[in-house]
Amino acid sequence: MRSLVVLNPVAGNGGGPRAWQRVTPALSAAGIADWECVTSAGIGHARELARAAAQAGCERVVAVGGDGTVCEVANGVARTQTAVAIVPTGTGNDGSRNLGIPNEPIAAARLALTGPIRAIDLGEIETSRGSTYFVNVAGFGFDAEVTARVNALPKRIGGTVPYVVGVLQTLWRFRAPSMRIGLDTRTVERRVFLVAVANCATYGGGMRIAPEAVPDDGLFDVCLVGDLSRLAVLRLIPKLYSGGHRSHSAVELLRCREVHAESTVRVSCQADGELVGDLPASFRIHPGGLRCVTGPP
């Protein structure tokens, strides 16, 4: 078996099975047959399936789902010779967007099963709950609180809308906590609204939080946003989709290989749209740590 397809049946309000039904006859017609499809049965199962495929010497594991499915599969094959490929059927699909994957399922599946493989960087976050790898963007503060809200929303609507709703719901309760943040050799101590530790450019359904981040330069692009009023946040949100937030006085964009953060109050962390624990947390990058099927640069 050259490729294992891992299908998340609940991603994107059940869009994965419907998309794969369209894909299967097209692959047969194109003579692409050296693959097997399995369905994940719950949280963590995609990781187990991918790990078993890597141990069996499978060339690639195709994640049919959203960013959470991609993250699970990446954790299963991380730092092995087995590659991750993607057919995006989730809510935001930022990982696939950042890696140049087509949105159309048949085109994405053909690329996933036959496209060239290259090495990209792999992020890792460690909290008291353990460590996990991430492909796209991790962070803490406001964006992790938004993640909790978005994950609680119905999955009927994809794209940007759930994230905007999550931002607005979170904004009225959130207060920027004081944090101590180490970025390689630099230390920051102040009230911080959010920190995004980015391997790729976008998250949250297309927000260009780190517009110049690329996934194979061996560095994180870190977006640090200081304390902001609610009105300032509302004014800043539209600029995130163009990268225009970079000019705001409260925003810093930095590059580094490691980030360490702590706070005296509870601050949640997220990785690729999933909650992974609280501060204190450490982030490190593994250059070339993940083999991946991508679209054109």
C-alpha cells in the first residue's frame, strides 16, 4: 500500500465523506489505485492510524478533513519518512491554503496521491499536558480563547464566519494578562493580548497573522500584540485579512527558533485550532521535520 487515506467523518459538518464519494470514481478513471481509505473514529484516532502507517513504511498519509485532522496526521508521521497530504474539507482549512493545496476535492486528491513530496518545518509546543506538534500556527492568549468558542459553534458554516463570531463573543470578557515571554535571547514582560507562533502565514479562516511566514526557513514568525481596548481590537480585525495590522503600534513581528512564556494567571494555548493546555509553555521549531505534499510555492 503506497498511501493511506484517513477520512474524518465529522469535519466541515460531514463534508469529508461527501467529497470522497466524488473523488473515488475520478481516481479510478485516472488509474490511481494504490491507496486504502479508513475512517477515524474520534479524537486522536487519526494520529494512531497515521503512526501505524508510518511504522508500516507507507509513503504518504492523506488527511481528508480540516486543520485538526491535518495536525493529528502530522503528529502521527512527524520526523519519519512518511509524508502528509491534504484533501481540505474542514471549517477554516488554513493549513491547506498555506501549502498551496486546491480547494476542489478531486484536484486536491490527485495532488495528494501523486504530487511531489518536500520537507517543511514542524512546530512543537510543550505544556503541562505534554507536547504536540503543529504545522500551521500555535499561540496563546486571546486567540486560544477564540479557539474554544469556535470549536463550540455548529460546523454548518465554514470559512471566516465562525472565527469572526468567536472573536466577537470572546472580546467582551477577555482582559490581556501580564506575561513573561522569552524569544531566543530577548525577554518581554508586560500585558499581552495575544501571541501567535507561526510556521505559516494565515490562521482563523484566512487571517494573515504572520504575512511573511514561510514553512521551510527554519524560523517561527511570531506576532505579539500588546494590550488593546475593545474598540482598537474591532478596528484591527479587518486589517488581519490583508496583513495591515503590521503597522499598528501595539503589534510586533519577530523571528526566532524558540519561545517560552509564563503568566501568574491562567492563559490558554492552542495549536492548529485545538486547545492543548495552559501557560507555562515552550515552543520550538524542527527544521525540515515534516515531509509534506504541497502545491506550487
